[in-house]
Amino acid sequence: MFGLGMVTGAGLMFIYKCKCDADRVSENVREGTHAYLVREHLERGMGIDAHYARKNFGIKNLSSTIDKLRKAGVEVKSVKDDKGRYYTL
């Protein structure tokens, strides 16, 4: 009986966690947010750096926006070259 309770409890916790993750994903990448704008830009095959993000999208902290995208499941790559650091898919 105790084992069944543990399995049921774990199953309910998993369902709750998945629901929260789905809510977080839809909230972080909702249309009109900075994360949405950056994701759309990256999906067009273009990279983005902090200067471009600030100038074109008004994003003061690009790394925070990239972190939100990563938590939402978007695989964003960080690239460092001679010109500096930028992000791409």
C-alpha cells in the first residue's frame, strides 16, 4: 500500500512539473516579448549580438533573454570569434 502511494505521488508530481514547464515555455516565448523577437530573428538564420539586440529590439540584457529561450527548450549556441560574441541556432 505504501509503495502504491509513493508511485502515485511521484506520478502526480511529474504531471504538476510538466504543466508548470508548459506554462513557463508559453510565458517566456509569448508573441511580442523580447524572447519571441530574438527567437524569430534566430530562426531566420541570422545571428544576434548585444549591440544589435539593443539597437533593433531595445533589449538591454541579451544574455537574460537567451537564458529564457534556453529554459524554454530553444537550443541557442554561443559563438565567439574575432569580432566578439554572438548567438545563433
